[in-house]
Amino acid sequence: MATKRLNVLVYSGNGSTVESVRHCLYSLRRLLSPSYAVITVSGDAIIKEPWTASCALLVFPGGADLGYCRTLNGEGNRRIFQYVERGGFYLGFCAGGYYASKRCEFEVGNKTMEVVGNRELAFFPGTCRGCAYSGFVYHSEAGTRATPLRISKTGLAKGSVPDLFRSYYNGGGVFVDAPKFKDEGVEVLASFTEELDVEAGEGSASVIYCKVGDGAAVLTSTHPEFAAINLDPNIAVPGFDKIVQALKEDDQQRTDFLKACLLKLGLQVNQEQTAIPSLSRLHLSSATTADTSQLVEALEDIISLQDGEEYIKDENDIFHLEKSSTWSLSSIADTLSSITGNRSENQSNSDSESQDKIIDYNKLIKRLLIHDKEQPESKDTPYFNHHAYFANLKQYQNDSQESDMTFGKNLLYGEVVTSTNTMLEKNTELLRRLPTGFTATATVQVAGRGRGTNVWVSPAGSLMFSTVIRHPMSLMAQAPVVFLQYLVALAIVQGIQTYDHGYQRIPVRLKWPNDIFAADPADPSGKTFVKIGGILVNSHYSTSEYLSVVGVGLNTTNASPTTSLNALNPPAPFTLEKLLARILTCFSALYIRFIRTGFDKHFQDLYYKHWLHNEQVVTLEAEGGIRARIKGITTDWGLLKAEELGWEDRATGRLLTLQSDSNSFDFFKGLIKRKV
């Protein structure tokens, strides 16, 4: 059984710079989303986590390669090289190009800046020598150039490739004698056209492709990931404004070249760049208007007044409150403009945000419309039908055997949000006043969060929501909060299979501790499973209770990046509104029973019925590589139980327990690794 490689990992550890990482994320997400999750990865994660099976591309940005060496020399580089040699791909920009060459020679003779030495990866079997052009200063634009590059049409056969374009340069090297390594799998993709300040040997290679076993690497000395729109022409460096203008003029050629490099590495690239969406207005509503009023009353002590307008100023976000019954004149103007086509719902923050550039979403004021008179109409939220959602919620609640079903009664919705989890968890003043079952959902997330280093891809068509649970400390002995991740996993499976008549055979399963998998519709044997959903639970202790935010991402109507529920041949297509209502009523019923009984045999039987790991044999790296058979989870703290195996896989009688927060389960390789 093999897993699809869906992650593009951008190194953000020691040696990288914040700006270089941000430029990488910006350009790669525009070209690769939603087919891939473009996310950051730390040095510790590269060394200790099982990232290779799901990684489509490993990217090293600009920075200082000595920092990379200090963190990754030895085990980290061994794992990177093995990943590429076995069919993975590496993309190194500037410092990432120096780092992946056999030898780095940087500013030789300059006592304050000289860096010389061999490098372990050696994807390019020669020397990267720099600076190609003099004038480089760390953390400055002083040595920046818009340097022209000549492109090799033979090396980049796929895509629309320019003959020549100007690329951002600041401190990169030249790949010395690159054409001489042709027999070792090296191809020159682009070359400098202007005279260099260092000896380049044969050719003046600025971008190269290196075949490495079954994989490959593309190394660059310039920054084709730097878009002019993200550069400030007003920086106090003489001539920098002209450099930015030159880069702006060649931006389409830059994009085409970067696309061609990604295609060369076998990635699926968007034909058109994915625009960065603007945040939309948030809509707060409830099953009844009385419920909405009660919720707003609970928030009154954190609402402040400024220039006659109401705000909630919290730790992570500022919310500007509007009420549907008393919209400000500016809000009415926005709505009229939207109706006439002059302004869209998700352009409600600022004109500057509408520019397609790197945005700090945390600094934007979020506009929150409180529907205190009636639920939102379809013209207000065209991608989410509130009336259908609340009608289905009421019907499922009426059909339930449990009483006091409150999950989903209060709903916060946004067409485009940062992250439903972040909005709830990181704004603690707001969180402390929200009731159990309060749910936030969205059509698109621009900064979705996943467990550990993971980020779940969240294109339109994915059901994304986060639910608040206030779990009393007095229940911890009988019903530990750690089981929330198992309860919501069960709720998702139950919600799918009891969505309506005929859905009970939808092939969805659970992967420990918090992933949702489905039978791959491309495999008629039904033996291959692909991930369609993920769960993230964050809990904080507050006085006498745990405040938990339970986040879920579930591919429902979207075809990429893996598959979705609607590709599993349901009797009729799932709708996001009805599925959300069903999952929340299942979650509510399970939680009510859980606080009465704990994770008893009833829950165990339900969980094991759907999980992928019955009697699976795995290797425990943290225990010295011993083999063990999975036996289940403990009923006290939700730990994974594994029975040690000895000669011929016979049980030794030794039972081991593993925590979900400190171990990572690579189901496809039967490997459990210790996380740090």
C-alpha cells in the first residue's frame, strides 16, 4: 500500500530567513495549490519525523547554508539524500543551491564573510562559487540585482519557457564547470549573461538540474520565487526602485520559468496562478434569534466602543462587530456595491488587501456581522445555505435518542477565513465566553492548521469546521479530555454513514490517532486507502475546566488533492450543510454518552470497527527497532497499546504504550517513530 505525495515542504529552520521562506510559500502555493499542501518544516522534523512518504518536494530557501549544516549534518542530510535518491525531489534557492553542491566557496578571501567547505548532500558533484556578483550584504538589499538569465529550451521542454528574463539576485553563486558534469546527470537550465566577479569555469550556469538516483534536484543561484509585488521599491538603497521595476516587467517570464522547473521535477502545476483570496465578512447566527442574543450578551464585557463602532480586541485578532438590524452606512454601501458587481463579499477588509501579494492576515480587522433578527440569506452567504444547515440540524436532533443536543446551535461562518481553529483557539478572551458546541466553519481557509508540521489542504469543497468544548476538570478521572480526538473521529464516520438511507456502506476508516481515510476509488480491489480528512484538537486548562477546540478538515465535494466523499459513489452527492449538521449531532450524542460512561467497551467496539490497525505488525523505532503487534488503545489515557514480538513474531508478553502526541504513525510503512 502506497501513499500519495501531497506535501511540499519548505525548510524554515536554522539558517533560513523569514523573508525567503515567505517568498517560497507565496509563489509555490500560487502554482501548486490545491494539488499540494505547501507548508514549512523544521530541522527537528526532517531528522525525527516520517515526512518522506508524503513529501512531493523538499525546498530549501535563501539564507545561510552554514546554519543548514549545523542543524542537518549527519542524520538530517542522510535522510534528505535517501529521500531524493529513492525518487524524491529537491529544490534549492540560492543558499539551498550552495548547500546541495559538493563544495561551497563563498566570498573566498573576505575574512569577515568567507565560507569554504565540502557539503554532504552533493547533488551537484562540483563547486558552487560566489558571490557571482560583488556587493552582497547580509540582511540587506545592497547587493541586489535584476540579473538577466538565458534559458535552455532543451533542458526545459515542458511549459512556456522564455528565452531571457531578469531574476532577483542577492548573493548567489555560479555552478562551476556545470556542463562538464553532463555524464553525471547534470543539465544547465539557465545561465548568467553578464560578466561575473568570480571564476565560473566552463559556462556560467545559474540554474541546474541534477539527476540523483531515482530522484532529482533543481538548484538555483537567483531567486525566481521572488515576485516584484512583494518587494518594497521605497527601501533606502540607491537604484532599488529601478530593480523592482525591471523585475515587475519580467514577472510573467519569471513565473513561466518557475513553472517549467516544477514541471521538470514532475509536479502537477496550475495552468493559471491561484490568486490569494481576500478575507470575507464573518457571519454569526444561531438556531433561533434568542440564542444569538444570549451569545452576544455573554460577550458584552469584552466589547469595546471606538468612534461609535463596536470591537472585540483579542490576543490574535480584532473583530469589528456589525448587527444585521443596524448596519452602518459603509456596510450598506459595500453590500450595494457587491450587488452591482463593483465589490465582492471577500473584498471587505481593505483595498490594499485586494492586491495579490504577501499578506499578514493577523493584522487585518475581521468584520463580524451578527444576525440578531434572522438567519443569513443566500445572497449574504452564497456558498453556504444557513437555512438548510439549521433545518437539517433540527431534524437530526429530533431523531436522536439523546436530549440537550447543543452542538452546532451557534454558528460562525466565513466564505474566506484565516483558520477556524486559530480564530477560536488563539483568541482566548473570546474562547472563554463561548458555549460548548459553538462551531466555526468556512468555505476556504488561507492559513489552515494541522497536527505537528502538517497542514491539511483546504480547497473549496472541503468541509472545514472547529467546535468548542468546555470539558469540566471534575470529569477527567472518568472521561479524560484526550479522548475528544477519538470521539470526533467516530462522529465523522457515523455522520457519513448515517447521513441518509443507503450511506452505511461508504468505505471510510480511521487511522490512529486522528486521520480519516477512504478506499481509493481508483483501486477496484478496495485495498488501497487515501487520506480524506484530518483532526486537530487543542486544549487549554482554565480554572476548573479544559477549553478545547476540535478542528476538522474533510474532503467532501472536491476532487483534489486525493479524493473526496462524492467520489465514493454515494446514493446522492453529499452537501456541506447537511453533512456538517449530521457530524455535529453525532458528535454531540457521543460526547453526552462519553461524560456519563467514559471510553467504555461500547466506544471501544465502535472505534475498532472502523480503524485500520487491527492486529497490525509495526516497528517501534523509539524502542530500538523492535517489532510489535497493535492491540488497541488504553481506556484511561487513550494510549496506543502494542505487544512486543520476538522470534518468528511470537508474542513475548511485554506490553508497550505510546502517546499520540509524542509518536508518529506511518501506517504505510508499519513504522512508529518517536516525535520530539
